Amino acid sequence: MKFAEGSALIELGDTRVVAAASVENRVPPFLRDSGRGWLTAEYSMLPRATHTRAAREVTQGRPSGRTAEIQRLIGRSLRAAVDLGAMPDRTLILDCDVLQADGGTRTAAVTAAYVAAGLALGRLFLTGDLPAWPLLGPLAAVSVGLVDGVPLLDLEYVEDQVAEVDMNVVATEAGDLVEIQGTGERRSFRRAEMDALVDLALKGIGELAAAQRQALATTLEEVAAVRERRGRGPAAPKSEKDLWGRP
């Protein structure tokens, strides 16, 4: 997006989500004078993102329970990927809008939001507006589920509708879990089945993290170069003897 500090479009099958990052030079009242920053998220779906038109939630005067829950999920997830102490007195707002929905919109939003956040924070860091690099290692999310007893990765709509077990997993590239949302939609499930789904999700998250690194490659290279220069510090002054040479 032309005017956002950072933005990303993710396409997973027929699901398309755009995430835009905006930076404000203020924090919520509970963080004022704390030396820390904040990160929050908003989520919405276009009226014709789904098979039939859904009325805009603004006509209802407030977001639905589903939307509020997804917004909290995105915010919690991304706060686990950002060092808020390294972006003092700034708020990063991540707007995630679903252009087309075919399953997995909340997990796609988390994955795209990480890239948008990385681009926005990269812009601030490279211009000297941040004291340190706040973005931690890649974090992504994906859906998994059991359909006819078979573990499936990144469920599309028709699979999600008949899934016996449905699960959303948020994790880092290193495999550290941030959040798991799992439900036995049609039956209970065993520990072994849950472990198989989590393992499958982590495999998918590894692939998504590689795509995130590729999307952020230029920014990360520039950030690494600046961090190296800052780490070296100013050059030691030369002695006058070396400057003037031998008498």
C-alpha cells in the first residue's frame, strides 16, 4: 500500500489478506512514561469476501464477537515477535483486511502482519528513529485439522466445514509456540492426534517463515549493515606521529 509505513499481501489458495502497518508517536495511557511501545491490531472482511454479502460491521455500531477475538489474537501474536522496549513511546497499528476468504483468514492475517510490521520497523530503524532493532525472529500462523481422520494443513473452506478437529497454531520459526486454538468440532481427539497436528502446523510455519524472510530480505540486509556499523562504534583516533609521518 502506497501510504502505509509497511504493508504486505498474502495469498494462500483463494484466501487473500492485506496487512498495513501504521506508526503513531504515542502510546496508550497505561504505558505513558514507561519507556515502552505498544502494538495493536484491527481485522475486518470486505462485504463480498465471502460467498454471500456480509454487512459492514460499522452499520452495527461495534465489531462482532468473532472480529474482536481475531483482533486480540493478531495483537497477542505480534507482540510476541516484537521487543516493545526497543520502540519507546510509539504504537504500531496493524490493519488486516480480508479481500477474499476461503478459510484460514486469521492465520493469514498474522503471517502477513509480521511482514508489514518488519517493513515499518525497518523504515524507523534505518532513519535512526529507533534506538535498537525491535523485530524478533519470524513468526507465522497456519490452520490444521482432521478430515476423515487425515491431518490436513491450511484448510480451505470446504475442508474446514467438514473437519472433525480444527486448530489454529501460531509459532516462531524456531518452533516455539505462541498460541494454539483447537476445537473438537465433530468429536473429541486424542493427545497423539493433537501432537500430529501441531507437528504438521510447525512444518507449514517453517515454510511460511522462509517466505517472510524472502519478502523482508532487502530490509533485513540494510538493518544488518547498520547494526554492524553501530556495533563497531567510532574509529579510534590516529596518533599525530602517524598523521605526519617520519620526521
